[in-house]
Amino acid sequence: MEEVRIDKWLWAVRVFKTRTVASEACKKGRVLIGETVVKPSRSIRAGEVVQVRKPPVTYSFRVLALSDKRMGAKMVPQYMENVTPMEQYELLELNRIGGFVDRQRGTGRPTKKERRDLDQFSGTIPDDLFDWDE
């Protein structure tokens, strides 16, 4: 097997849960080879580096071998190598830690966990800081 469609390969190596989701990511411009956005029908070869944007992180994978059949998770390292820079994982960790502070407008009320986190955070601020009357 010398060439495989990018959407099939991303699905086969378990980057995306379904081939439809992999194809949609390609159509939305979230899959790149080199610096070029690729279509779902683009063929890939061994040795190429595929970048997948899953906000807030851009993952990078080196193609080691090709497959168009979905495989078990234990077989994935034979087909791809994760070459994502550590800065991307640090960005993911920062987003996970500070996620409750940066709420998107219109996302609704905070969840119970987010509310507890907000209460804990606001409990660390001295109360006299907000006394404007004095």
C-alpha cells in the first residue's frame, strides 16, 4: 500500500472517532501537511508530517506506515509517531487548569464544579479590598 486517503488514515490510527469527523476536520481546514491545508481525498505517504488542529492544541504526527483499516490502540505506534512539541501540551494543561475563569459568553450557568472553583478562588481575595465606603 503506497497511498491512503488522509481522512481514512486519521480514522484508522484513532486520531478521530469516525471517518466522517476526520473528513469534516479536513474540510474545515484543521488538517495540514507541511503548511498546506488538505482535502479529505488527499493521499499521504510514509514519512510525511500531518498536523491536526484540535483547539487549543495543534497535534503533529509523523506517518510511519499506511493503513485504511481501523486498528487497536496498541498497534497505533507502528503506524504513526507523535511529534507534537511540548509547548502545545503545556498550552493544553494551562487551558485545563484555568478553564473556569475564561467562560465564553452565552455558555450558560456555571456547573457545580465550576461554581465551587469560583467560590474557592474568590475566597482567597481579601474582603477589605472591595470596601469602597471607607
